[in-house]
Amino acid sequence: MYIKQNDLDIGSLLIKDNQYQYDVRLGTSLNTIKDIESVYINHQNRVFQLKELAEVIEHPQNRTGLVLSQGQEAVTMAIIKQSDAKMNDLKASLNILIEALKKDYPHINFSITRDQTKLLDYAINNLFQSLLWGMLLAFVVMFFFLKNITSPLLIGITIPTSIIVCLLFFHLLGISINIISLSGLVLGIGLMIDNSIIVIDNITQYRERGYNLSKACITGTTEVIKPLLSSALTTCAVFIPLVFLSGVSGALFYDQAMAISIGLFISFFVSITLLPVLYRLFHLKKTNTSNKINRFLTKINKVNYADVYEKGFRWVMRKQRISWGISLLLLLAAITLFTVLPKSQMPQFSRTETILKIDWNEPINVDENKRRVLDLLKPITPDLINQTALVGTQQFLLDKNADAKNSETTIYIQTKSQTELFKIIDTLKDDLVLAYPNANYNYQDVENIFSLIFSDKETPLVARLRHIESIGSQQNEQLKTIWFQIQSHLNDITLKPIAWEDHITLIADQEKLITYNVASSTLFNTLKSAFNEREILSITDNQNFVPVILGNQTKHLNAILNETTVKAKDSAVFQIKNFIRAVKAKDLKTITGGTEGEYFPIELHINDNQVEPTIKSVMDIVSHNSWFDVNFSGSFFSNKELMGELKIVLLISLILLYFILASQFESFVLPLIILLEVPIDLAGAFLFLKLFGMSINLMSMIGLVVMSGIIVNDSILKIDTIIQLQRQGYPLLKALLVAGQRRLKPILMTSLTTILALVPLLFSSGLGAELQAPLAVALIGGMLLGTIVSLYFIPLCYYYFTKRI
């Protein structure tokens, strides 16, 4: 009371003195510890200063959290990029700031951890390398098949031209150069080359038949315009539906769909306009050097493609039943492999860093938390590149997880390789289980830009236990009971322990308080003072507000209750323990809510094939407990929903393909022949996913959709040639054979260039490559089988259906 009386701020008065005017302030204020010590108190008609009656000390507030970097206490700051800022600008500015701070404060160590800019730069650089390697491999194939130096070089001119025009359209449509759009260009580079190969090969064939240079360029280009346009439309038809996927998936793959669609149409127009002109100009004059190289290429490739195709064609036509049987077996293999392959939302990514979240599940303070963290990290510190621990409560304004308890910690761990990271995770697991069996812990992906978008944080299956009705104090005991029942029935699955928060409730005996004339407010204030929680006022120290606490020396709970006294209204003094009863109890540390209200989640980390029996077991257990109800959520259900969407997208794509082909061929049967190869080609895609140990996920499903659009291009070109030959008077079998011989080289080249453009993704590291790897594997497997199907099965189908019309 006396301290408050000495901290006055009445206000100010405006006083005039002749021609002057003064601002006079009234009141006294306490600003320092000396001011508080000098407060005068009247006690029993004597005047004392506060320092004569009590000890006034200044000490730091009890810590609720701290940061450890490389085992030492540190201050950490999160640098967050604004939405309209560029990552490179942020990186440059931060580096300049760090260098300036190092010069100004040489005794302080400054370091940058969890640098997302390196992550994105690394991923984009890898995609650029994949793009260049894909182009290089595609050119090797063209040199080998075309047997001259001029034609591949002409295609080499058209590809950069197409890419430059693509980037121009990127700018006009507001599409940035990012992981997704670059992946689209990597995928589209093979498709861009296809158009040029078909035009060059067709012009070359007319030259070999005796046409003059100008006539060959005109006729060869005009003949393939219609099938090339159809191929571009069919490929785009399978990409456009991807944009309509729900959630982040559809928004992200808009860039990829647009990149490939733009690239296809640009390369189509370049191949039918610029390429024939360049062909005519470069073939007007041949040098001795080019002739030598052409002769060398002819010498190393003496394969007679017409004879090779004819042998295979005759075998298929003579053994039609065996051919149909092989096709049926491939169809059954596709169905079987689809059932066997694991399903997931996103592919697995390699990682060298992780975040370990620990709740010690005990009422420990920050200092004890720090000790445990240092003990835990000490054995593995030599194997770490970087480590940062956020112990207790943090002060990040934009982090919803910063408000942690004293018993919680978040540890960032970075290693040199993924193998070392897994080894450290196993080591930590053993140490935690052995030393702290009640602790709750889990590993999370480092929250960078990439993981926030693509990472699947959801547990495969979550059982959500909900109380049917409130049962008061028995609620926690019932939860323990049902948790142990579920754990005992699921022996092969380890459940996370229930996170409890211990607390002590001090219950006052109201009857005794009234009997001995002790006021409840007096008892409350006495307890607050005993526990050093009675704040009288706050004084201002520069920009900080320092609370003034009326308290006592820090003691244990039992000592406080035994030694503290309380004064009644008649000035009688009693021990406080006579009026207080301490009751220990536990409560849930966190409460989870959803549309169904409050529930307790039990996370079940299981495989997809275990989901159904696990759901049945949990429901059986809960059905025998009258206090709880259960429902389920998790990534299993969201993955199932996403796969359902992708199946609809595939169906819509096939319908679009059918109508595009029906309009081109003016037939309802011919599109069915072309689309019949899609389910057969799935066997190749699924087999490659199995061989590479990959799952059916969003990316591999997109690869299947893409394959459906690309693989039919060869069949479109072949059937178009068959129809043209029949119109020229060729009999059916002769038309099938000649069309196959003419289109063998372009089909092999277009397939191989598309495949080889994707091969670098299988051997590259980084986020972009790992994201696209399942797409590339599915596409390569489907195209390898699809090339054989286009060469031999499509003519067989055409022959079979034509004979019966």
C-alpha cells in the first residue's frame, strides 16, 4: 500500500507568470530500485524506509524459454520474405547485413541456418542441368538415326527458338520460372523435338523418292500438318484437366500444364514454318566436311529398318492369336501391379535435415529442459553439420507453435547425408526410450517453401475418440482405460503416450475461514506473496516495464504451506496450512477440437493394407465402452480422395482424346483402336514403378495421364499414313506394311528422344528432380512398351476391325 502511494502521477497544471507560461507536473514516481528502497513507511508511530524493514533485490524474471545453437545459448531471428519480394534480393541483403554485423560485433558469432534460398537454387540448377543433358542425349539419337549432321543441327536451332518464345509467353501469362514450370519444360523438350523430327524425316523421305528440294519441303511438311496438330491437341487434352484438381495440386500443376501446352504449340508452328525454310537453305550447299561426317554416320549405322520391321510385322500377322494373348496378359499385369503397388499422396524425398519435437511429459522447468537437450545431443554432435534447439516458449510473432510449454523443446538437426540422418534418428529413438520412456516425440519435415506445399504431414490413420457425455473427474481415467485397451489389441503398433500436465490445486476450507474470521482475499494475497506472484505495480526502465513483486524467498511448496502465516480480521495469526488442502491432479496438456466437438486423437502410423483391419479392431474396442464414440481421419482418406479425382481426370482426358481423334479421322472406330493401347501401356509404367521401388502417387499418376496423351501420337501418325496409302490404291496388308516401314524411324526417334530427355531426372538429386522422378519413371516405362504396341499391335487392331466393317 505504501509503495503504491509513493507512485503517483496526478497530472499537470498550466501556470501563467506575467508574459511566461509554465507546465507544472504534480506527483512522484518510482523509476529505480533506489526509489523503492527509499519509500517511507509509518509503522507503530515510527517512520522507516522500506530498505530498513525488507530486502529489495533486483533479479531477472524466471525464464520460460531459451535457444541453443551448437550447444551454446543464442538469440535467433526468423527472416520471412514478403509475398512481393524476390528470394535473390532477400538473400543478397541478408548476406550484406551479416557481414556488417560481423565487423561491428567481432566477439559475437553470426550464422545462417535453414537457408531456403540454397534449397531453391540447388533444385532449379539441377533442373537446368537435366534440361541440357536431355537435349544432348536427344541429339545423339538424331545423329544416329538421321545419318547426317545437318538435320540434327536444324532441330538444334528450332528448340532454343521454341524455348525463347515459350519464355515470352510465360512473361505474358504471368508464369514464373520455378520448379514446376521448369519441370514442364524438361518434360516438354522431348515433345518439342518430336515435331521437328517428324517434319525433317518426312521431307527426307520425299527427297529419297526423287522430289526436288523445294517440292520435298512443301509436300513433306504439308502432309504431316494435320497429324501433328492432332498430336498436339491430344497431348494438351490430357494436361488441361490437371488444372481442375482440387486444392494445392491443381493450383501448382497449372504451371506445368501451361508450360507443356505452350511448348507444344510453339514447337508445332516453328516446325511447320521455320524448319522447312532452314532445311532448304542449309541443303542447297553441302561442304566436304559435312559429307565426311555423313558418310561416317552412315557407316556406323547400317541397320535396314524396313527389313527389321517387316520381320516383326509378318510374325504378328501370322500369329494373331498369340499376339492377342500377349496383349491380354499385359492388360492383366497392369491390373495386378496397380493392386500391388503402394499408394501415397506425394513421393518420398531424400532429406538431410529434420525437426525433432519433444514433450518430456513431466512438470520440469526450462533449466532442466536445457540439461536434457544437451545430454541428448552430446553423443551425436560430432556427426551433425548444424543443430539448433528451441527450449520452452519462444517469442516469434508469426509462429503459431512458439507458445510451447516449459517441458517442450524443438530441435533442428542437419547432417551430411540421408543415411547419417536415419542413423541419428535411430540413435535418438533408443536414447529417448531408455532415458525418458514417458516422453512424447515426433519428427517433422523442415518447414521450407517446398515442404509446406508438398510434404504430407498427416498421419496415415487417426482414431478420434469423442466423449459421448461429460463424466467429470472420471473422464481422464476412462481415457487412460480405453487407450490401454487399444494398445493391448494393437500389439504391432506403438501408440504415443497421452501427454499429461501435472498441476496442484490448493483448496480452501471455507468453514474454517468463516469460523476464525479470515477473509478469502487476505488468504489469496498471502499465498500470492508466498509464491512471489503478487505484483504491486510496474516501473518504467527505458523501454521496458519492470514489475515490482511483493514476495518471499523461493521455497518448496510444503515449506511455504508450513511456514507461512495469515492474519485474521481481529489480528490473530494462524498458520496457512490449517486452511489449505493441496490436491495433485493430471489433465490433458492439449485439447483438440473438430466439427464433432472436442476429441482425443490417437495417431496410427501404419501401411495402407493395415488400415481396414485396424479400423475394425478400434471400432470393436470402442463399441464395448459406453463413454466413447470414434471416427477416423488421416492421409489414407485424403489420398483415396485424390486418387479418385485423378481417375476422373484420366477418364475425362480419354473422352477428350476420343472426340479429337474422331473429328480428325471422321470415324467412331479408329479412335477406339488408338485408345485401346493406353490400358496395355499401363503395364510398362507400373512395372517400372515396381522396379524403381516407387509408389502410385500424385506425380506418377500425372505421368500416366501424360503418357496417355503422348503415346497415342505415334499411333495417330501411323494410322494417318495407312489411310493415305489406302487412298493411293494400296491393298490393306501392303498399306499396313509400307506405313510401318515409313514411320518406323520417326516413331523410334520420337520415343527415344522423349525418353532420353527424362532419363537425367532419374540420376539427378534435388527437390525438382525428386518430385518429377515418379512422373519420369511412369512415362519411360509406358513409352517403352507403348512404342512396341504402336508399331505392331495398332496395325493388328486396324487389320482386325477393318476386315469386319
